[in-house]
Amino acid sequence: MITLLQLVINGLALGAAYALVALGFVFIVNATGAVNFAHGDLVMAGGYVAFGLGALAPIPAIYLLPLVAILMFVLGVALALLAYFPLINRPPSTVFISTLLCGIILQNAFVVLFGPQAHAAPPLLKSGITHIGEIEISIQAMGTMVVAAILIASQYLLFTRTQIGRRLRATAEDRQMAQAVGIPAFALIASTFGLGTALAGIAGALLANQFFVYPTGGIPLSVYAYIAVVIGGWGSIAGAVIGAMIISLFQVVVSAYVSYAAATGLLYMTLLLIFVVRPQGIFGERVQRRA
Amino acid sequence: MLSWLLSGIRLPLVLAAAALIAYALFFASPYDMRILTLCGIYALLVLGFQFVFGHAGAVSLAQATFFGIGGYITGIVATHFGAGFPVTFPLSIAGPVLLAVVVAVPVLKLEEHYFSLATLGIGLVVLLLAIQWSDITGGTNGLPGIPSIELAGFVLSDRRSVLYFVWGLVLVGCLISYQVTRGLYGRAFHLMREDRVAASALGVNIAHLRFAAFILSAAYGGAAGALMAHVIHVVSPENLDLALMVTCLTMTVIGGRTRIAGAILGSILIVFLREWFRVLENYYMIAYGVAALSVLILAPYGLVGALERLRVLLFGHSPRPNPPQVPEQAPQAAPAGEYDHILAARDVTLAFGGVRALDGVSFNLRDGEIVGLIGPNGSGKTTLLNVISGLYVCEQGQVTFRGQDITNSPAYLISRRGVARTFQHIHLVDELSALDNIALARAGIDGAGLLKSISTIGSDRRLERARRIALAAAERLGIADVVMEPCGGLPYGTRRRVEVARAIATGPALVLLDEPAAGLNEQEQLDLAERIKTFAADGITMVVVEHNLVFLAALAERLICLDRGKVIAAGLPDAVRRDPAVIEAYLGLGASEPLPIAAGVP
């Protein structure tokens, strides 16, 4: 019983980081309707930035996070300028391909800049483990959960309670109509890519301590974010967080009892089963396509 | 012959092909031959991917999976059982096809992003299997020692014969691809890719086309994978992974996603680029990504599309083909039996979220009558047309057409039974000529099947007939003189008429026109009304959704008025426009004037 509880705690800690990854992904989906397949590679980029900054200044990562976020924001805007705006009037699948290509460029840039080996970023506060009863939990994992909770709550409030959030949703729904009522759609889309990438970067900085960064590490993260959003219902923030939690719990528990490969295989099989039973996702509502 | 060669970009393509053949025959070193063989294998892979990605317009991420499975089947059957090429090659095609058939049912139903993710998921499961099931697959190291191709006693051991054999199969692949896409069947793909709504409303069975494309892509992928296994004598998980998928996608995007020449150009270019960029070491994948991204942004139709555009810039358009000589009337779909009303709607109800768009709508239509469907904005007129034509699924109620229940039948079946429609917003393919746009009306009905298309010899009779029918429909709408122009350049009023002509060319018994007079001037409106009357005189029932009561007054024998999803009045135009409920719906409570139908007439 204790081991299962321990596994659940570990799963939640990993899930907090996955939730941040999925959050940045769904942020861009919500504002543009586009799937950013470079998202996992952007997470890795955040990890590399944290690693690089940590090598320059050996201080806890919590002080580096704002700088990571700012640099990643700039990278996100650059991604929008390169891979989204030139293709804005093309079918959505084109953006999917362009971001996929950007991901390939990023992955190989990592190899050139940092080599093929794995690196670890500095811990958020300090390394170490605390005990709650018989459950052990690392300080990094607790920090990750706190940071994730704060960012998830602020994104939720941003989208539902603020004028900017309403404008973003309007832009995603119908860009031309949003522009017609005076919403600066292009600036909003660019900053959405920036914010989504900043979230990815923070997730990367948090993950890169326990789980390391390496050039191809982003690919599964893109897929997990994608799956989380599918499970949670396309575009739903709460759904994406729940989806990410489900994925991480599934991975941690199945890996512990069977194997990591079995966990991954079963995850994809489950995804396919979900598609058979509910093509609209677990929490998604079936909406008729407007003709 | 000369005019064939000079049209489009055929001349440079023929010259380039000749140069390539000369190079392969006389100048290539054994190393070059190996590279050219790889080009051929990738060309096959890309030709297959073009079906699903280019023609069906679905971003499948399973193409590398089909390739890898083909390779593994060849490897396993050849090394474990010692079977020869005549056994392993068909099995390597059948395996991926079988997988495609099994997963097609759930996966092909999925919308865009979900489809990509599901195909990616399948690929990752297969990759994991290949790594984990190491007794059979050799795990991460793969299976070495796959023999060379052996056919009827000949072992293709030298690089020259392998090169010829592979490119021979590429030619077969090109031929099949050409056969599938050149006729009316290929036009159905074009329409589906450009406009799924219009395609299903014109009787195109989208599920069938997507299925055919997916199966073809699997077959080509499997064949390419098998060849690769023989050529490099080993299969490993690399044959299945995402990097290969990205390579395939890149080749397709760079070459051109629907052109055979694009598949060959893309694969040759990328394979050679990779060789040339090898000196850049780790930078070469970056250069590769940047090159692909640039083409994606700058040349939407790939390099072949860019060449075509260049030709138009330098030498102008190729001369337009002549329209068909003899028009042919569209045959009408025969009714299945006796019926009272051509269309009967009973209690049709549909809600979007909390809004009742249709709330118990019932009415009947008679053969050959012209009925106006009116109502304020948001009253449910277009929604009603969408339910009748099968684009929306209604929650309650029943629609019968010529005595048969068509409630919630798929749109393409309803269309094939004889219900045609136009759209409030024009749904035409801009780059096709008006004639070909109208001819698309036959793509669903006469488009034949995959095998029939592949085995057609000579010109496609069905396409020629579709064009004759299109010409007849165009003549009846008075647009025969502009039919060879691309639709994108035609004036708005003409495009509206192209859409009506397309509906007529399906050979319908019932035509639903959604605001056909919108944006037409008075002269054009009168002309259109006269033409609609001639169709009704032929026995075709016409339903006209309109706000323009002046237009309807001259045309409709009956009016049905909707308000907030309910029929509030139905009957003779004069009675309906004096109906208090109708006046209230249009003009507000307390108004007592009848709706004006013409200037100055109360």
C-alpha cells in the first residue's frame, strides 16, 4: 500500500511537469488552433537554457526561472514569425509540418551546441529528500508541483477572467472577425507563442534536473502533450492538466510493476482505444462540424 | 505530340529524365549507383505517401511504419525461413496493407489532428514491438544477413542490376499513381481535398477515398521497405522511426505533394543533398530542415509547382484545352418506387448546445414545384438544408425522399439518390476551370472504383462524359462561353451560376438553392429566376432559400416561413406575406403591413 502511495506521489510530481508542458501546448492551440509539434523540443530548449545559465552562475534554478522564461518567450515569438505567420492562410496541417521541421532544426542545434550526451540543470532550491510519514519526496518534486500549480492557476485566470484572455479566445475562434472588431490579432498570436514557449521552457528547466536534457528528449514530450490534450478535450486547460496527470500516473505505476517499454506501449494502445470508443476525446464534447 | 511536349513543364521534365537516365547508364560510378538506387526506393515511398498526404489531404505519420514493416517481413521471412524474393516481396506488401485495413476503420474517421496523432501512435507501438521482440526482430541491432534479390534464378548481386530493377518498380509505381489520379476518380480526390463539404454534397464517398489512399500508401511503403532491406542487407528499428517519417514528409513537401514528378524530384534532391551536406557533419540536418522549411513557405506546391508557376511567368499559360463538342443531358436518378411527396419532413429537430436551431419542422414538397424557404436571419433555413442533404445529423424526426427514409443517411448517399444543393458561401475549386468544376458533379456518381481506374486504358470515358454533361448544364445556365476559364477569375454572379450548373449536372430530382440571388443585380436575378423555372418545368423540384422576396415573388409557387426553428406559415406567397406571424417575425410586434414583394406594392 505504501509503495503504491509512493508511486502515486512520484506520478503526481512527474505529472506536474507534464502538465506545464501540456499547458504551453494547449495555450497555442487555444489561440491559433495550430498544433505545435516543436513543443517538446522547446521544453528541451528550456532545459538547455537552464543548464547553460546554471553553468555560468551556480545559483538555485528558482532565480534563473524568470530569465529562462524571458529568453524562451523571445524564442517562441521567433517560432511564430518563422513557422506560423508565413503559413497563416494555409491548411492547419501545414503549420503542423513547419513546426515539425523547426523541431528537427532545434534537435540538431542542440547536438551542435551541447553534444549528444545528457545534461542536468541545477535544482530549483537544493537537492535532497524530505519525508512525510513513510513517503519520501524530493524537494525538486515539491518545488515543481508548487510552480506548476501557480502557473496553471494563473493561466486559467488569464483565459477566463481577463480581457486579454477573452481576446485570445476570440482570435482563436475567428481571427478575421477578431481583427474586424479591433483586436490586435497578430500581436496576440505572437505573444501567445511567446507565453506558450515560456511555459515549455519553465517545464524544461524543472524537468532537466531530475530527468536530464538530451537532443531527442523532446519528441516523447510533444507526443505526451498532444495525448494529454486529446484525452482532456481539445483546447480545455483543466482537461490538459488532468490528461497530463493521467499519463504520468500511468507511466510511473505501470513502469514500476511491468517495464518502461510496456508502459509506453500500453499508453499508445490506450490512446488508440480511446479513439475507437470516443473519437472526440474522453472529456471532449461531440460537436457537429459547421458546414 | 509537339503540343503535348510543350504544354506545362513537360519539356524540362523529359529533358531532366533523359539526362538522369544517361547518367545512370553511362557515367555513374558504383557508389553513384547505390545512391541512385536509394533515390528510387525513396521515390516509391513518397509516391505512396502522396496518396494519403497529397491526394487525400491527411497528414499520416505511419508511412515510415509501413516501410519498416515491409522491411521486417522481408528480413524475417528471408532469414528465418529462407524464402526467396517472389515470396517475401508480396508478403512485404500484404503485411502493411493488412495493418492499414485493420486500423483504417477507427483511424480514418478521425479529424485532422487526431488522425496524425493516431497514426503516430501506431508507429510508436510498432517501433516498440520491433525493439522488444528481439527473438524475432533482432532488437535494437536489427536483422542482418538479408540476401540480395533473386528472381527466376538470377541473383541481382551487382549494383547496376539492382539499380535497374528498383527503377523498373518505380516506373510501375508511377504508372499506377498516374492511372489512379488522371481520370474522374482523381478529380474526386481533388474535390475532397479542397472542400470536403462540397465533395460529400456531390455524392463523393469520402470514407472510401480515404480508405483507398491509405491502403495504397501502405502497399507502396511496404514495397519500398522490402527493397531497402534487400539493398542494404539489414533491417533495424531505424527503418521505422520518426526520422525516416520526417525524411519522407520533407521529400514530399519539397517535390510537390500531388505530382509524380514531385515524388521523384523530391527524393533525388534530398538523397543527394544529404550526400553533399555530409561534409557539414552535424549541421547537415539543420541545413536540411531549413531547406525544407523554406520550400514549405515559399513554394506551397513544392518545386514542381514552383516550376509550373515559373513557366507561366516566362512563357504564359499553356493553351487551354478545347471544350467538348457535344453536350449531353445529365441522366436523372430513378426513384426506387411509388411515393406521395418527393420530400416529406416530419418533426425535424436539432439543437446546437442550448439553441434549438430546428424545432419540430414538418412540410411536404411536390414534384416539380418551386418552393421559397424564407425566414429572418438565424431562423434555421440553412440548418434545414444541411439536415436534408445529410451534412447535419438531426436529433429527432424523419425525412423521406421519394418515399424512402433518408434521415441521417450520409450526405453522399442522399446526393446520389437525387438531392443536389448549392451553398450560401460559394464552394468551388478556384484553380479548376468552370467546366471541370461542373464536371465534378459526376465524380461521386460515375467516379468508378480504384481497380477500374487503374485498369482504364486510353482516355477516361467517364471524365469525357462528365465534361459533356457539364457543358449541357453550363449551356442551360448561359455560361457556356466562359466554361474554360479558371473559376477563381470569374465574376461573382457567374460563379454562383457555376454552382447551380454543378447541382444540375448531378441529375437531381430535388435541388436546394441556398441564397442563389445574393449579390446578383436585378437583371441577373431575373435571368436566374427564368432558368430556375425551366428546371422546374422539367420536373425538378426546386427549393430556394432567399431573403429577397422580390426575387421569390416572381418565382415561387409556395412559401414556407421559418422562425426560430419552427414553421410559422406555409402556403401561397400572398397568404404567407400577409400572415400576422410572418409579419411579426420580420418586422416586429405591432406591424400590420404585409411584407413588400415589389417596390410600391403594399
